[in-house]
Amino acid sequence: MIALPLPLSSYVAPALGAGLLAAGLCAGVQTLRMHSAHVALAAERAAHASDIALWRQAGALAVARASQTKAETESHQITVTAKVQDETRSRLIAFDDAMRLRPPAAAADPDRPGGPGLPGLSGGAGSADDAGADTLIPREDARICGENTIELIGWQAWYAAQHQLGAHQ
């Protein structure tokens, strides 16, 4: 060992003690900082886990509501469709009955405009004996037009009812 002169060793011991004290204080401060960082990290992880749980819960609720709305919409659509189909079927039956009860066409009148047949039309397509007493179109064409009109009215009613459902959601 090297012997130090007394005056130098009297300064080294307090300086060494002060250095050790400073190092101990720094280590203590760093330990407190690390503990504080660990506490903050644990709190952040807990908050993140809570957020994840809330998002999953909200997602499940949204899916449940969407499923309920879909079921209600489909039920309403089925009801509206059945109602409109019944109404259209009833109208078509009434129209068919009216067409059967319609008086037979008047005999072809050569003096009537267009004569016994309309010019430019083949055969009996435009003949007056195929038409009703007050029309110039064949009975079959009148039937087709009437049925198409009734079906169109049914489609319009169905569309309006479906659109009304969408406006209330």
C-alpha cells in the first residue's frame, strides 16, 4: 500500500464520503424515477385495456342494434309485400271479372272511321269487332294495358311503402 501523507488523506476521506453520498443520492433519485415510470406505464396499460373493452362492448352493441333493425326491416318488407300483392291480386281479379262482363263488341260498322279494320293493320288486329263498343283497340290489348296498369300501381304502392320505412329509420 502506498502511504499517503496525512494532510492528503484527511481530504480524501471526506471527499470519498461525499462522493459516495452523492452517488447514493443519485441512485435513489433514479430508483424513484424508475418506480414512477413503472407506475405510469401500469396506469397507461390499464387505461388501454379499459379502452379496448369499451370498444369491444360498443362494437357488440352496434352489431346487436344492426341485427335488430335488419330483422324489423325485413319483417316490415314481408308484411308490405304481402299486403300489396293481395291488393294487386284483388284488383286484377276485379278487372278480369269486369272484362268478362263487358258487353260484346258492336258489329263492325263500315261507316265508322277506320272501317272494319284500321288501315295499315293486318287482319283482325284493329277490327272493330274485337274491340269494345267505344274503343278502337282490340279487346286483348285493352286487357293487357289494364293488367299492366294495375301491376304498375301495385309496384308504386310497394315502392312508396318501402321508401316510407327507410325515411323513418
